[in-house]
Amino acid sequence: MSAQTDTQGSVTTVYKVSGMSCGHCEGAVSGEISEIPGVGSVQAVAATGEVTVVSEAPLDDEAVRAAVDEAGFELVGRA
């Protein structure tokens, strides 16, 4: 697993998402994941297919999968 607990009590998790190819894609994925309760920040990078999420507690992978699906992309798993 790649979830890490930071000193401020937040959790950073990196996910792999397939299909992102541009800044618009990054924004769509980031926007959907940002709506999950407890998410503090999201950084999507189309070039690597990685999405870094900082949250108050570990997120439910199915909630992340649903958000990525809603944006029109596929969650591959954790990086």
C-alpha cells in the first residue's frame, strides 16, 4: 500500500488512473475526487497517470473508483 500518514494527521495516497491525457482530464478527475468527504487536496498528473490525494483519513477505494468513473476515467489501483 502507498498510503502514508503525515504528521498533521492527514493521509496521502497515490492512485493510478488510466485515460488522462491533458489538463482538462486532470481537472475532471481532481474535481470529482475533491467532492469525497474528508479530501483536503488532489493533484492529478496526466503524464504519469498518478493522482495524489491528501485526506483526513484513509479513503474507501470504491468511493475513489466511483469518482474517477464519474469523471470518465478508470481507476487502476494504488501506485
